[in-house]
Amino acid sequence: MGRAWLLIVVMTNLGTFAPSAWAQNAPGTESIPPGAIVTGNKIIVAEPARLNDAELNRHRAWHQFAEAHPDVTADLARHPALVNDHNYRKKHRDLDRFLAVHPDIREAMTANPGDFVVPVK
């Protein structure tokens, strides 16, 4: 009876302490950030895009203009090439003045209009 009782005590203690050992991380995984993707021996961590100050200021300036001129923004969304159309800019003097102050925005918009307006067909 003494050995049976000892066996019961040992088994009970194993059942008590074993789950905490099972819940520990595998060796070498302590430094993996939450949400990371582990592929073989590579760890892929997604980070937000980093805009430099010039890009951020350019997008802020465009955003302010676009909010104040929704009709021009809608036209440019349909036809991004209008940003370089002299006749269109003559009709929309605010756009012409804005692009005169921000020629880098005109160049960036010509190269990648989707960075400034959502294209509409």
C-alpha cells in the first residue's frame, strides 16, 4: 500500500507541474515578435511604411488642397493627365497656383497619380 500511495503522490505532482513546463516557449523563439512570420530560419516582421519629412509634407499639402477643391480632385481622379494640361489649369487657377508653389507634387503626380488620387474609370 505504501508504494501505491507514493505512486499516486508522484503522478499527482507530475500532473501539477508538467503543464507549466509544456507552456514554455521552445528554445530560440523568445525573440520572435508577435505577428511575425517564421519561414525556416527567417523571421519576417511587417513594419509600417516610413515616409521622410519631404514626402509627408507633400502629401499633407495635397490633402489640404484636395479637401478644399473636391471638383478638381474628382477630375484628376478620372483624368490624371489634366495635371499637365495648360488649358485645364487656366480654368482652375487655384490648381495652377498650387502647382506653381509645389512643382514636386506635379512631377510626383505625373509619375504616380495613384499616390494622390484614387483612379476612377
